[in-house]
Amino acid sequence: MSLHVAIVGAYGSAGVAAADELVDRADDGGIDDLELTLIDDGDPGGGLCILRGCMPSKDVLSAAENRYRVRHDDRLSGTPTVDPDAVVARKDDHVSNFAEHRREHVHDLAEREDVEFLHERARFVADRTLAVGSRELEPDYVVVATGSRPSIPDLPGMEAVEPLTSSDVLDATRFPDSAVVMGFGYVGLELAPYLAEVGGVDITVIEHDERPLDDMEDEFGDTLLELYREQFGIDILVETDERRVEATEGGVRLHVEREGDEEAIEADRLCAFTGREPNLEGLGLENTSLEPGENWVESTMQATGDDRVFVVGDANGREPILHVAKEQGFATGENIVRHARGAELEPYANVPHHVIFSGLGVYPFARIGHTPETVAELGMDAVVVSREASSDGVFAVKGHPEGRATLVVGEDGTVLGYQGLHYQADVMAKTMQVAVEMGLDVREVPKRAYHPTTPEILDGLFREARTDLGDR
């Protein structure tokens, strides 16, 4: 089987994963004659997660986390001063190394006889026809893996204001005295306390709903509100909507509607932490049968307008998370081979598994699998048990007794989901992913506690779930 595949966005996690899968299949004999064209004009190149996402954000958050821990511990005297220049310099050094490693991998692939790398911008000029530099390519399949970019709200007056995005904050060495933040999802929950802790910025957050994490149990969002207000001094205006913004001589003025009344909030800068959107600009999709929008990419990763175009990672707008992008890339490589053979394609479906490094990573939120809401929506019979971190003394002795966790178990004992907002919840995410994806019976989980460790909170949840199952 002869196969020519072009991957647009080959430096990113999804593009690399698709390339690796295709190369592996060629090596295993699954493709007789592979021609793989990797295309990316990135400079320096390395993909969103490495350059402007997961890695640099956790790098800078770690400095703020260290300061917070010292400030939060009344057994210690003095509060350390964070050097923003040193924070950004270390971040840039790490990012440079990570990106170089990614580029080396892509360039190593291009050393193969059947793989070519083009450090150029690609643009569709017709269905599955790409203009790349001075060349025109007509591959059998095209993989679009161009990532995402910050989404800026289309708010009246926004054109006169230059909002700070997550990328700006990660590079910041100087900070405004005050800022008003739009967006309190993943990005806002991570960066608002960073600005407050490292920059000493007076923060006002606009939250549309009654609380953040509104698709989870109310207690999680309520805990975050309390932590952010009390521990970081952040003013959070809930059930508030932005109406318009204007530039002032000293900064910005954001007009909002709150409890039926309009208010004006003034600050030095406006932060737009309002998520990300697929980076499709300049791809020439208007020259194709592809029509980006809601549900424009199938679960097989095929675009609805062309079953030989696969759109993966952040570019498809389905779930912009690093590990999902990688898994979609691998699934795409597999499905391209299946499609070429005329075989049935496998839909990609992941078990929800993500972590928000809220509270500077001291109070991360982890979600694995089902929540009480999702099992209720599906009409599943389940046991739901929750436990406060303060119930386990280990959190108190480690100085962070705040938070809680929830375990969702099927009526047959199968572990279906876990959500945790507490110290080291991120560390427990992998353990719970294994429990959920392997379908473990909670009654068969070893009744062994290693004291004193923070996973005691899991032992408590398992114990309570077993008791509830026994009562049925």
C-alpha cells in the first residue's frame, strides 16, 4: 500500500504523535510505501505546550508556589522576594531545551528516506492541495495539527485596549499595580494567583457563574472562591457579565452587569484569560470543502467536509489538553491506515483526565472519569462519597487542610470517577486514572494505608464506598 500523508503543524504534540504512528506502522510492514511530508514554519518551533502552555506555565508557577508556602507558614519568618527576571530566564532556558529536543526528534524523522520536513507555511489552494513555499503538494491525506491561539472576546471597545494574554504573563518581568481579569477557567485559575503572589497585583476577577468549576459539585467551586479571596486577596465578582471596555488615561475601564445593575471597574490592565481557539487563520480553508465550526470534526478525527483530512489536537476545538492531543494524533495515524485499506475506523474517546494547577499548584484540581452529574445524566446507578481534606490529619500537619475529594463508584463496585481539590491531588490523578480505566472493583482495592501520606484521603473514600455498597 502506497501512502502519501502531509502533516501541517509537525512540531506540535498532535502532529508528532501522528507522524510517529505512521512511521511505526511503516516499520512494522503496515504500509508498504510511505511518503510523509512534515510541514511547520514554527520559529523556534516546538509546539504550544512546550513554548507557551503546560511547561512554561508550571515553570513560573513553581516560583510563586514557593513564595506562597513560606508566606503561608506562620512557623517561618519573613517572606521571600521573587525575582521576575530570574523566573522568566529560567523558564526560557527550560523551554529552549524542551523545544530543541522536540525539533531534534522531528528532524531525526526527516532523516529517513520516506520522510521530508519543510520549514515553510502551508496553505490549502484546493481540496487536499497544499501550497508550501514554491511547491504544490497533492497528498493522499492531510493532517491539520496547527494548535490554538488565545481567544479574545468580541467586546465593544476591545479594539482600543491591548489585553494581557497568558503568553504575555508568562514573559512578564514587570507588573501593573492592578488588573481586571476576564476568564476564570483553566487559565484564569492558574494565572490570577500568580499575578497576585509574584507581581503583587490587585486583582478583580469577573466570573459569569455563581462559582468556578460550575460543572462540578458546588463545594469545589465554593472552596476555590474561599481560597482565592482569603489566601490570595483576589476580589471575585460572581454572576457578573462584561458589557464593554474602554481605554482610560491611566489604564482601562470595564463595564459589567451585576445583579441587574451596571458597574464600572477601573484597573491598570485588562487580562483576557478567556480560553483558546483553533489556530486556523491563513490555512486557506475557504478554498476547500472544509467548514470549521461546532462538530466539524468527527470522533474519528476526520473533518466532516473531507474524509481524507484529519484535524487533531487543539486545532479541532474538541478538548484542548496535551495528552488528548497526543492520543488524537496516535488515533489519526491508525485511522489513516484503516481508511486507506477500506477498513472501519475507530472513534477516539478518552476517559476525562485533567488537572488544573489552581492555587499555584498547592491546591490543584484533578478530574478523572465520571462525576456525580455525568452519571446522573446517563441514568447510571452509582455510589457517590465525598471526604474533606481536614478529615485526615496528614493535610493539617503539612499545613494545607483545605479541600475535598469525591469518588464515584458503580453499583457493581466499579470505580467510575474521582475529583479532588486538595494538596497533591495532581499526584493522585494517575493512581485514580489506573483505577478507572482498568475498571477496578473498589472492594478489591488493597485495604492498606501508608501513614502518614496524603493518599489517606483515597483510603477514606474507598472505605466509605465499600460501606455504602454493603448497605445496599
